[in-house]
Amino acid sequence: EEECCRLSVCKNYNMTYTLVKNYGLNEQLIGTMNFYDEYDRVVNKLRQEYNEGLSINYIKIKYGIKTNETVRCLFKSLGIHRRSHKNARNNYLNRGRS
């Protein structure tokens, strides 16, 4: 059995299929040392999209996820901090959707 180089990534191994299926993680890199860079690429892409103003709902639609709660759980597992209700509302209003 190989040793895990990054425990925070290895503890989320069940999520790997979801990241491959919905978020563009390169399946061919699983089991290689390049996997960690690929994992970081996907997580950083999601973090960047969210931080640039995409809502949980928009991310759900963009990636074909069934529920907002699934995206929320994914973000929690990946350590992506969500906006406060106030910031989410301001983001919504600033995007001209009022």
C-alpha cells in the first residue's frame, strides 16, 4: 500500500469519482504523483469561480449537479469557504439580478 502524501486529499478519496465525472479531474492521473497537482487545479478552479462571484446555484447548473446542497457539501469537503448570507445577497444584487 502506498503512503498518502497529502492526508487532506486522501481523506476525500470518495469524492474523486465526483470530481472526475462533474468537474473535469483527469482520471488518468489517479494513482500518480501528478494527481495532487490535478486535484489542486480542480479545487482552485471551483474556488476561483465562486470567489469571482458565481453563486452556488450557478455552479450547480454549470456542472450539471442535481442540488445546491450537493455543491455546498462539496465545498465544505474541499475547504472552500462559503460567502455569508449578507455577502451572497450583495453579490446577487451587484450582478444585476434584483
